[in-house]
Amino acid sequence: MPNRVLVAPSLLAANHGDFAAGITAIEAAGLEWVHLDIMDGHFVPNISFGPQVLADLRARTRLFFDTHLMLLHPDKYIEAFARAGAQRITVHVEADHDVARTLARIRELGCAAGIALNPDGDPSAVLPHLHTVDLVLCMTVFPGFGGQAFIPSTVETIRRLGDERTKRGLNYRIEVDGGINPETAALCRAAGADTLVAGTSFFKAADRTALARSLIG
Ligand code: DX5
Ligand code: ZN
């Protein structure tokens, strides 16, 4: 049975001086997940926020913390994010770590584990890990900044991961991240994506509930 389509707004596009208001906006739109983009200035050329922000927000919300680590050494920080209340931790296959070991440690810490692939990444890099994750994140822009344009060639990667899911009888989620709006969401859903990260399109929408509905399709 296909996974229910979920929208995960990214706090990266919210006011960083008032994340609590961003959380309230997501809840008010009737959504269940928040996407937390963690950047270290090494794996990507930008810095966002750290585990203390998650810990403080954890006390205010029951939203599912979908945590995307854009860190060169994610293995050094997974424990801090798990303790801060992350429920899923997604790490990049391109980062500098023993990927299988990091994924196992994420699960040991009681979190769901995800694997992320850059938009120019070869999908075969994640194939050995598909049976150990419950989410594959296909970057649809180069990670580092919100507000970029969707890269159309990533649709092929989504399709490949969708085919692999069917072939192996697995049910990991396929999450897309970057430049997602109603038009690109439809392309991604048609290719097999079921989890839609939306930063700019969500926080800039005049009617966020309607925007979320149109992403779900
Ligand atoms: C990019 C982040 C994305 C980003 C999406 O590095 O991983 O989650 O915030 O933002 P939009 O939706 O603005 O492209
Ligand atoms: Zn992200």
C-alpha cells in the first residue's frame, strides 16, 4: 500500500528570530511534520541552527521532528540531536562517515533513520542502505539554501528509487527537498515521492492550509 503523502515545512524559511511562530503556523495548517535543516558550514556553505533549538521547540510542540543533517561528520552529532527530540535523523551518503554504522547508531538511539542523496548523486550510492532506512531524501536542489529552483533531472532519481522500492517490496518514504511548489510536487508525486519538504512555498503562501493541500494533490 502506498505511503500517505505528507508535507514537511522547513523552518529554514521561517523567521529565525521566532521559530515558535513558525511551529504555530505549521500546526495551524493542520500538518504533522516539521523539517529541520541542520547545516555546519562545511558540508554546505551555510550555517543554520543546532540541537538546542530542537530541545527548546520540543517543549512547545508535538510535531514530528524530521531532522536533515547537512553535516560533514554527522556521526559526531546524532546523539545530541536524538537527545534534543529528533524523531527521524537523515544523513547524507556523501558526508564523511561510515554510513551503515551511522544509520545503525541512529536506530539504536530510538530514532527513525533516513539517507539523503544530493541532486547530482548516483542513486546506486544509496542502494546498499535501502533495507535499513525508512526514508530516502532526494535533494531536488543543491543543499545549503532555501528558495532555489527545482532541478528537473532529479525526477529520474526519484523514479529509480520508486522502482527499487517496488522491486524489493520495501516501503521507505521518498522525500523530496528543494524548490517544491504545487507544480514540482506533482512531478515528484508522479515519480514516486510521498514526502514533500516545502520551505519558501509554505512560509510565503498567503493561505498555507490551501498550499499544503495543493502540494498533497
Ligand atoms: C536546502 C534544505 C531545504 C530547503 C528547502 O538545503 O535542505 O530543506 O530549506 O527550501 P525551499 O523549499 O525554499 O527550496
Ligand atoms: Zn532539508
